[in-house]
Amino acid sequence: MPKVDNAIRSAMMGVMNLNRLAYFAAVVDTGSFTRAAERLGITKAVVSQQVSQLELDLQTSLLVRSTRRVHPTDAGRIFHARCVVILREAEDAFNELAEAAAEPIGTLRITAPNDYGTAVVVPVIAAFAARHPACQVQLTLSDETVDLVSGRIDMAIRVGWLADSSLQARKIGSFRQLLVGAPAFADRIAAARNPEDLATLPFIANMALREPLLWEFARGDLDRRTVRMQANIAIDTTPGVLTAVHAGGGLSVLPDFLVSDDLASARLKHALPEWRLPAGGIYTVYPAARFRPRKVTAFVEMLVAAEQQKEAVRERDPRSKTISRRRGSRARK
């Protein structure tokens, strides 16, 4: 035991260099010294030299190097998990000291789904960057659930229905799901009286959803119909589904924030507007922490304002008022 303690003590000066921990964590995250250097904005030689020095200080091999990819050793995986926590705590400490300043600073890392991220988050980011030039923003658009802690993500925007987790979440808005089609289907859409009437029409399945073909329609408080659509096209991203709908590939269910402009301009037709589909929530999600950096709170304020403006436009739309009066309790898929 004393031998281990002495080794640890002799390595403390190297371990306390946070830059070396950051370099090592970046190599593990990216699987490459080259990509780690690009992320950090320094040369590959500096990254390699500093990680090698860290291994020397710890007297432990942290990485397995090959011509194609760099992998952590068992010790490296354990050490990387600790590094992620240490680096986040250090970043929070520096941010807390800077919180007294009115201007958000540093890099804000966000992840959001493709559809909502492109339609709503990107315009807010542009406005945020213009208002706070001392703050940089990195946005990852992905329909996969990204691990916020290991990815060192400040916040995620998630749309739909949240799964239970240890993360902290805040609901900032909601959205409606609408069955829509191109004008080429206008006559057949107009002739439909019930959801079952549309089940035989071409349908584009969104494979990003858990149940892309099974939909529950409701009218009033008692009339509910579950309909299984017949897909002739299946696409795994919501923007791709929208493009296929525009091209006349079939009907599909899409969120209102993605199709509201198309409906207003008659580029798309809303099928069975008197029937509603389950509404979903829009959430900001954060790693568990006592402190929320100013860059995060400032961005959330702007995103909430954008959601409130969107809701105000929706309430002024007579079609939305008709549906909202009948909405009742919201179902979950």
C-alpha cells in the first residue's frame, strides 16, 4: 500500500495539470490524436507529448495505440470516467466565478433532435451568438440520445415524452402532431370522414419513432380510434419524411413546428383537423449539478421566448383554437 501511495504522490504534479486530463479525455472521446487536436485547437504533437507525459507520471498505460484508432486500456477507461467528472467540476468552478459578469462567456455545447433543432434551435443560436459574441456555441443535431456527461454537453433539447433518468429537465413548450399530405392528395383527404378512411392511402413511416405506423386519433372526450397505417416508404429522420411528403410520396404525421408554415401557405394539407393525435412536450435537459452557468440560463431564456412566441401564433390560428378546445388530457405514446 505505501508503494502505491508514493507513486500517486509522485504523480500529483502531473495529475493536477488539467490540460493533460483534457487532452487525454479528448483522445478517448474522439478515438484519435488527430481529431483530439482538431477539437482542442492545438497540434497533434502537443496532444501526444502531453498524454505520454501523463502516462509516465502515473506509471500506467492509459491508451492502446494502433494505426487506425486509439483505444483506452482498462485503467484508461476507469481514469477517463474520473477525468470527465473532474473537468466538468473545474469548468463549473470557473463558470461560477465568471457568473458575476452579465455577459455569458465560454463554449455552450448543445444537442437537439434534427427536426426541432433545425427548425427552432438553430435560429435561436444565431440570435444568441449575435447578442453574446463572447460565447461560442457548438450544436450537435442527432435523433439519438446523447450522453450528456461523457460528451461534456451543457444541455440537451428533447422532444416528445421523456424517459426517467437522473438528469434534470424543464418543460418549455409543447407541440401537436398533424397528419398531413401534399396538395396532390387534397381530394382524397377532403373525402375522408374518419381516420380509417385514410388507412389505405400511401403513408410515409418515420422510423425515428417507436411506433411509426400505429396512431391513436381522438375526437371530443369519448371518440378514440387506433389506426395502423400501411407504409410504402420508410425514412429514419423527420426532415427526410417532410421532404418525401412534399414530393407527393404519401401522407405522414409530422410536428406542427415543422409544418405550420407549409399549412399556412397551402403547400401541405391537414387531414382530419377535427381529430387530434397525442401532443408532446419540449424539454431542456441538463446534467445533475448545483450550478447552472450563465451561458446556459441565457440561452434557455431565449429559447423559452421563442416557444412563447410560437404558442402565441398558434393561439391566433383559428384551426388551433378549434383543436385546443377539444384537447382534454394529453396521451402518451
